[in-house]
Amino acid sequence: MFIPLQDLSTVNKFDSIRPYHDEEVHEVLLELSNNRRFLKMLFETGEFKNIKYLPFARKILSSVLKNKVKDIHDVESYQDLFEGIVSDVIKKSINNFSVSGIDNIDPNKGYLFISNHRDITLDSALLNLTLHQNNCKTTYNAVGNNLLSEKWASDLMRLNKSFIIDRSDKSKRDIYKSLHLSSDFIYESILNKNESIWIAQKQGRSKDGIDFTDPSVIKMIHLHSRKKISVNEYLNSLNVIPVSISYENDPNDILKARELYLTDLNQIYTKDPKEDLQSIAEGVRGYKGNVHLGIGKVINFDIDSYESCSDQITKEIKDLFMLHATNYAAAIIQGIDITNNPFDSTAIDDAIQYLNNKMKAIPEEIHPYLLNQYSNPVL
């Protein structure tokens, strides 16, 4: 649960990016229940889409939501509601959700979890479900403002302990100030408040199956103390833990393949305003097969170099990554010689069939981009 900062100047400093405080939660939930654009989104993508044509559908849905949130007056209560939603997602769309490394977490410490990034909402949500179920603190989650073009989207994220990293198309000075503010928030949360942070290892999801840590993310984290302490010493003070999540089936694999194909054609890929929303909805409800969350040990950084620290995090995340049958199947379809395949022929045949069915739905020229998402982790 977010503990309001006592010093008023500090509170004001983070107001534009911080998660909501307890006393703000209920009012925000009521506003969401009346927000026409939010209700429209639920009709289009959520479990309520089948009632959208009923008379007074919007009023009915608004009343349903108000009833659901009537007793939610703090962040912890909202997180309990969200935990139920994530648990339901696991039941409906995941065969087996496995976790390794939870014993690496001390419930009394704050950590900086640096993770690979495959799904907009589930990567951090599954980590936080795991932490909560094991009596550990849930994290504040870094989210780019590109996902927050709608106020209701910003409200949902900030209700769920997200803070905003503003990468808007501004002047260099404004960008620096925005990133510095996010860096200050990370410092304040971990070192002063003993809370934890989740942040992706690079901006945006991995769309080609290749996970790497962008040094610019490490530079942003270091901004708060870059004039006082070396980057490796600073990262060591933040208790960095690598996190790796792997999905047997990615519900957004075709969308990702199409984007990469158009980008490689040197076309300007213009994202539809609803595309991130569609990706979130599809990622939540789409079939994911088996999913594994790997939590590493605290990393000790020895070298004062952004590139070296980034490479060290990348290696740890790759070592934690669990390969699935679809990873090997994609490599086999591409004619890549595979050794040490741990799956039996039935599992591989099923995975090949799954990928073949996916390829039937898209033009042949996009096939390599679909398969690379799955085969690259093997390579």
C-alpha cells in the first residue's frame, strides 16, 4: 500500500506521476464508473460487450461498476479486487502458471525489479500476484505515458500503483526534467520508503523475442545520484533483482509480427489509437498456454559502466527465461538444427500445429516475423 509522504513539498513534487493515495481511490473509482469512454471500452473489449445493445446499457453497466467498488476506499482494497481479476485471468487463459525464485525475496526489503517485457499489463501483474500471495510487498510499476492518452487509462494505472515515465515529444530540457522526476521517485520509494519498483528492461515490449537491457533505462534510473555515486554502486544500493517472464503462446504475436514486417519495409508504422487498448485486452483474455515467472537473486554490480551493468542484467534475465514447446517448434519449422530439446514429440507436434494455424491467418511474407518471436529465445 502506498504510504503518503509526510513532507508536503515532496508530495507536490510527485503529484503528476505518482500512484493514487488511499484518500483518492474511491472518488476516482466513482468517476470511472461514470466515464463514457471507459464504459465504451468495456463494451467493446470486455466481458460486457454482449449487453452493449440493450436499452440503457450504459446506465446498467455504470450501476454494476458502482456496486462493485462501493466498499473500496484504499489502495489495498483495490489491489485485492485486482488480485481476483488476475487470478481469474490465470484460470481462464493459462494452463499452468509456474514461479521460481520467490524465496529470493525478503518481505522486509525494497527492491528494483528489472524485467523483460512481453505483455503490457500482465508482466507486472503476475509478479505482483506472486508477491502478494507470498506476503511480500507489491511494487510500484513504471508505465510510459504513451499508454495514457485517455484519462481513464491513466486512472486505472495509477489506482494499481503505477507511476508515470513521461517520454512525450518535448524539448530535451523538458524530457530531462521528466526523467529526473521518475528517477527521484524510484530513489524515494526504495531507499527512503523501503518500497519496491517494477520497470521493464527497455522501452516497449519485445516484439521479436529478443530480450536486452537498454543502457538508457539504467541512465534514467541513475539520474538522481549520477553526480554523487557511480552507477554500479547506486544500482547495488537499490537491490536490483532480474525478472524473466515467458509465455508459451503470445495472444498478440500476429499484431507484433505485422508491426515488425511493416517497419522492415521502411514504411512508417502508424499505430491505431486503439491498438494499445486492443493489445491489453487481447493479452488479458487470449490463450497463453503455460507461463513461467523467474525471479533472480540480487545482482552485485562491479563495473562503473552503463553498458556493463545493462549486459549483466540482460544475462541474468536470459538465464532465468524458461523455454516452451512453441520456442522449439518455431525453430524446427524454420529448419534450424535444435539440440537438447526437452519436449516429447506430442508436445512439439501440438506446438507446430498451433503455429501453423497462426500462419494460415496472415500473409506468407509475415510468417518469418511470427516465427522469429518464438525461435529467437532458443537461439
